[in-house]
Amino acid sequence: MSFIETDEQKQLRAAVAKLAAKYNLRDYAGPKARRNEPLTELWDEAGKLGFLGVNLPEEYGGGGAGIYELALVQEELSAQGCGLLLMVVSPAICGTIISKYGTDEQKRHWLTKLADGSAKMVFGITEPDAGSNSHHITTTARRDGGDWILNGSKIYISGVDQAEAVLIVSRTEDAKTGKLKPALFIVPVDAPGFVKTRQEMDIIEPDNQFTLFLDDVRLPAEALVGQEDAALAQLFAGLNPERIMGAAMAVGMGRYAIDRAVAYARERQVWKTPIGAHQGISHPLAQVKIELELAKLMMQKAAVLYDSGDDFGAAEAANMAKYAAAEASIKALDQAIQTHGGSGLTSDVGLAGMLAAARIGRVAPVSREMVLNFVAQHSLGLPKSY
């Protein structure tokens, strides 16, 4: 396992960084987020350049690389303040699951669109009474002749207004009790009985969150992805990449914060001395730089393990990476604001709004408490606490 990137990976970083500079936070992403408008122009250009589908199979228009490369793209975009939340769900979760478990027709129809960004598919797992405990999912699917009928609800589902379909996590009707055996369905957003309601969030972000209601949504047999009584491995094929991508977004935001703080600390002078010369400024920034680099290493380890097929090793590392990156990015943004003083709270600087967005990383896609539960149980061998 080597974290010395190949020439191709270095070139990919440089190309994405060049694109991100064009759509940076101050000139593009920030104003769009304040208007609650999706980063459509960035998404479209990133798709045309092949960045969005870098992890998807070449035969369907993807780059044939892995989650490592997709996380690299997300990190470099986020390092300019223009990370794409729907990269986490469309190519990383949905694209990965369909690549591994979809039918040939599902792959032909969806992967080509997900690869070039011409279509988005979002992911529906969280429910009002089944957040971290996915075993309590109550959305059910029952057979009706050759069709499936879905009933249930979902909450905090990102970007439904931008998507053609939602990959819904349900359970078959005869498996309402006992351990979850997820049944995954591709549900078009215009399906009869499918209702989306936008949720009001107190965060500056370009993408909307939705509550979903499925009332006797009829789907053809070919909407099912994989097996109807699949093991959890089918679901976690998408959840481990989700954690890695979340870590990449957090690492990128942390990099952005440090870069802004360092630039300000070099130029801002008090009593004829740049404030960056004072240890009260330089040491906290050095500390968050160290913590961010450590988080990035765990993110890279998780991606390498996942791409090599080590599912358990990837799960442990992905959870650790998500935890460490969220904490480091929040700390970096907080210190960057402190470095700027009062100006760090202005919209011109834009760091305060980003801090609220970074705070999501402690809650989603999995809370830090559930990560600690995972590490305590699986890494340390302690008794299960829940």
C-alpha cells in the first residue's frame, strides 16, 4: 500500500484543481449557495471532463479507476470551496452499487448517464424512525404479479429535485421483523405515488434536502437492483464509499480554511509584524495542518483498501477517516475564523458559512457516536453497547 500517487493521479489532481479555481467559493460556489442554487455549471463541466465518473467502468463511459480517484476529485473541488455533495450519492453510492449488482440493462441505462453527469441518482435510506439504526427501516416492497409496490417514507434525502431517480432502501413485506435484508429499488422521481417535500434547513448550501413519501408506488420487476433478500454487503458496497467521499469533502474544506488563514496571517500586520509570526497564530494553524494530514492519510488508506476488495478493512478505515476528517475540518475552519478576527465572520470571507456546512460531517452520513461504537466493538473487541 503506497500513498505516493502515480503520474496519472497527480495529473488528475492538477486538472481538477484548475477546474475548481474557475468555480471557487468566492466567485461562484458561495453566491450560488446563498441563493440556494445547485452548482449546475460546475457539475456539467466536471461531467464533460470525465471527473464525475472516474470510478465507473470504462465500458459504460467511466474512467475505470476507483474510489481513490473519485475522492481525489472531491477533495480538490472542496479545497476551492466548491465540493459537490451529489458526487457522494450519484457516482459513489448509486454508481458503485449498480456497477456491482445491477443487471446489464441497468448498467447500460444508468452508468453511462452517471458517468458523464447527464443524469443524477440520489440515495434514500434514512427514515424518521430509523436514522442510525437501519435495521428499523419500515419502507416495504411487496410483489403484485410481476411488479413491486413500495410504501414508506424517507427523510434528509439530498438533491431529489436534481435527480431522475432515487435508489430506495426497503425491505420486503414478509421481512418486516428481524434483521434487515435490504431490497434496493430504482424509483423514478415522477412515479405515481412518489411525493417529495423540501425541508427547511438552517445551513447555507446549494443542495436541498427532502422528505419522501411512497404511497403504493408501482415499479416493474427490473427496478430491483440485486437480490430481494440480499445480505448487508450489497448495501455496504455503497456506504463505505459514502464515508470515504464525506472524508474527502471534509479534508478539502479543511485545506481551504488553512490556505485562507495562512494567506491572511502572512499579509495582516499589527505593530509592523505579520500576525503569522506570532505563535498564538502559527501554532494552532500548524496543529490543524497536522491533524488534517493525518485524516487525509486514513482517507487514502480507506480508499486503497476498498479498491483492493478488502471490505472489512475498508469499513474500519472509512469510519475512522470520516470521523477524523470531520473533526479536523471543523477545527481548521474555526481556527481560520479566529485568525481573521472579526472579518472572519463576514460574508466576504465566507468562512463562517462554511463552518456550518462542515458541521454536517459530525452528523452525516453517520454520527461520530456511531463511528465510536463501531471502533469500540469491531476494532477493540468491546461488548456491543446498543
